[in-house]
Amino acid sequence: MRGRDKVLLGALAGAGAIWGTRAYLRYRRRIGLADRVVIITGASSGHGLLVAREAAEKGAHLVLAARKAEDLKQAEAELLRLGARSVLSVPTDVTKPDEAKNLIDRAIERHGRIDILINNAGIITVGPVESMTLDDFHQAMATNFWGVVHTTMAVLPQMKAQQFGRIGNVVSVGGLRAVPHMLPYTASKFALSGFTDGLRSELARDNILVTGIYPSTMRTGGHTHAWFKGKQEDEFTWFALGDSLPLLSTSAEQVAHRLWQAVCDGEPSVVVGWPARALVLLQNLLPNEIAEVIALADRYVLPASENLDAPAKQGQDLEGTVPNLLNRAVPAKARPGTA
């Protein structure tokens, strides 16, 4: 046998051993959702509500958190109507440590334990860096990073005491590759990505497994909740198209399904959607070239840096400025406030 053949066989054997080990670990770690106590933040609409629906279908006891009590009650009523075993809604601003702790305390008071925490709450502000203020960066970090830290640190004593837990952090592909005109969001998601990876390493010895979920943009109507600065109508248009068209975004149901697969299997991370997977692959293979392409896109494709001092507008106030095809691109059941 020639040396090249030996190397090839050795590589194949090594790949097979790695694959077999991963499959064995997934099998050993796999859990079901029946009778599990699950907390989901940002659960009143969109992706968070879809994550809650799937958990409810599999028999979990749900604890829902979001800022607006009225929206939470609507989500709770919908889940109970669909057959959820039990639903507790706790209005929570995760940027405030006391409210995050209250969420954990209420869940333990109701169920005696917490098995799974899904950190899904997040905010997005879109526009050129010149339009951003320090407050924009502080607000993004407060929700997207510190909100996760607050709930995680509050739940850890209970999970460590029972020597079991699963934590799923919805990060985004924006936590792996910087996205122009979304710098506060991207910076906060990079911080969350590092927190998730480090937390995984330190908690595994306590049988607490942390999973990072890195989806493409999702078709949930999220562009209506994002905030826009600079040339607001143009910023809304490009973001809404990327957030809505099937070729550029990912089904929110698919992301919710892959989230639960990864969390229940105790996987370290999962990248969801072909646009995200392609971007990560290209970023790893051609980092400098991808950086150049993205810089060119910022220069020639994205809106110019104008109207910089105008206050931010939310997407729902800009919806009339883009074609109606966006409403057709987003499934009704994924939109906020719909069943």
C-alpha cells in the first residue's frame, strides 16, 4: 500500500471515529421534553412563540417571559388552546437583574425546579454606524448580552444543585460574522457567542449543557419590530427583504425544530439555514476575501449614510413603504399576534 493510500485510509478512519463518538455522545445526552420545566424568554410572539409551541406539543411545562403582559397573556391563551399541559406567563424585562431573578423564582415556586432555559429575547437596530449613538450600543448589549447573563446567573444555583440543566442561547449568524449597518446588534451577539462557548466549557462538569443556536434571518415578521435609523425607508427595505424572502432567510419553524434537536441532544452549537451555513463555510475558508466582499456591499449596495440625526423608527411604522410581497413572504402563523 502506497503512502498516499495509507494517509487517505487513516483520514477516513479518523473521520469515522469522530463521527461515531459524536453520535454516541448525542445518544447518551439525549432527553425528551415531556414533563420538563422550560423557561423561554422573548416568548410572546415570533420565533419565541414557535419554540414554545413545539415544546408544548411534546408535553413540556412552559414558563413564558416577555416585557408586555398583554402579549404574554395572548400567547398563554393560544398555547393552552392548542393543548399545552401548563403555561405560566411572567412579564419580565431581562435587562433588569431583579426581574430576571423573579422569573426564575416564580418558575421554581410553581414547579419546584427548572430543567431548560431558552434565552431568545433580543432587539435589533439597523442603520449606518454614523447614525448610532452610545445608547444604541448600550441598549443592544443590555438585552442581547446582559439579559442572557442575568437569567443564566439566576438559574445556575438551582441547576447546579440538581446536577442537571440545559441552556439554549439564540445567538444568530450575526454573532459569527459582522454585518454592516447592524453594529450594535452584531457587537452584542459576538459577546453572547463568547459567553455561550465559555459557559459550555465550565458547566459541562455539572451536567449542565449549553447550546448556541446560530440561525440565518428568520421569516417571523421580525422586520416590523426592528428599529431603523439613517435613510429609514431604504434601510427597512433591504432588511425586510433579507428577513422575508425564502432564498435569503430561513423558516422560523425550521429554526425552532433544530433548536430543540440541538438542546435535547446536548450539542455545543447548531447553525441553521443554508445562508448561515454558507456564510460560515466561506468565512472559515476565505476570511479576507469575505471581508472585502462585505465592505464592497456596504459601499455600493446598502443605503448611503444620510439623515443621520433622525430618531429611530420601528418597522411597523414603515411597512407601507415596501411592496406588499413582504406580507405574502411571511407566513401568517409566524407573525406577532396571530395564531
